[in-house]
Amino acid sequence: MQVSSTFALWALIPAAPLCVYIFWMDMKHKKISNRSVWALFAIFVVVGLATLPLMDFAWRFANYGVVFAVLLLMWMARQVGAGDVKMAAVAALYVERADVSYMLIITFGSIIVAVLATLIIRATPLRNLAPDWAAWKLKASENDINVGKGDQMTIPMGTGIGLALCTYLILGIVHGQ
């Protein structure tokens, strides 16, 4: 991996608790707050300016732009939530350009794990540990713009995005430059 291990370490320390908070809020309310996303952005700016060369820091915003544009189209097609778009775009700031293929694999795996865990917990008595979480509830389709018809269950993607970011940073600490 090409990410700086110093950057990964100093970014992971404040980002991991924030990702846990985002996981909690996304599962409980199916919302990722703007404050959380701005905090994740601020962590990148502070740690990035302190540990990355200025040009590397500046180029990370290209990652942001690409991820935001692609996921905005997915949001317009009602495939992801707006909070997921914002969080994934900010998480992309943390990724070294040479590590994009690693991050795609990590993100794909993390989202699969998050979806499977949510579905398994929803269908088992483990659900009773947090019975009021919005992640377990079916939502009635309000109009034909939504994905599917009738009652539907959506999976909070902030859980998978946060897991992917933390996994990438941990791997960066261990295998980074």
C-alpha cells in the first residue's frame, strides 16, 4: 500500500471513534449528520496538512470529486442515501491515489459484511439488543420514485463505509510507506 503509515495512524486515532458514532446513528436513525461528515473532513484536513506533502494533500480532493459525482448519480437513481454520498466522498479524501483498487475491494467487502450482518441480526433474537433501531424497520414506499414497490427495507450504508475507512487506515498503518 502506498498510503503513509504516519498519516494512517494519526488519521485513524480520531476517525475510528467518529466512525463508530456514525455507525450507531446510521443504524439507530438511518441518518448521517452533516456535523459527523464535517468532523471527518476536519480530521482529514488537520492530519493531512500535518503529515502529507502539499501536492498529495491537494490531489486527494480529486478522489472526493469523483466519488461525490458517481454517488450523486446513484442518489438521483434512489440507490443510496444523501448521507452515504457525503460520507463516502469525504472518506475518499483519506485514500492514496495508488491505493484506489485496494480501497474498492475493501469497500465492497465492508459493505457486503455490513449488509449481511444487518440482515442476520434483523432476523435473529440479537435484534432485541437494540429493538428501536430504524435499521430493522420496513418502510412503506411513498411513491413510485423509490426503489421497489410496497414495504421495503433499506440497509444503512454508513456502517460499511465507516468499516471500509477504518480497515484501510489500519492496513495503511501495517503495510503503508
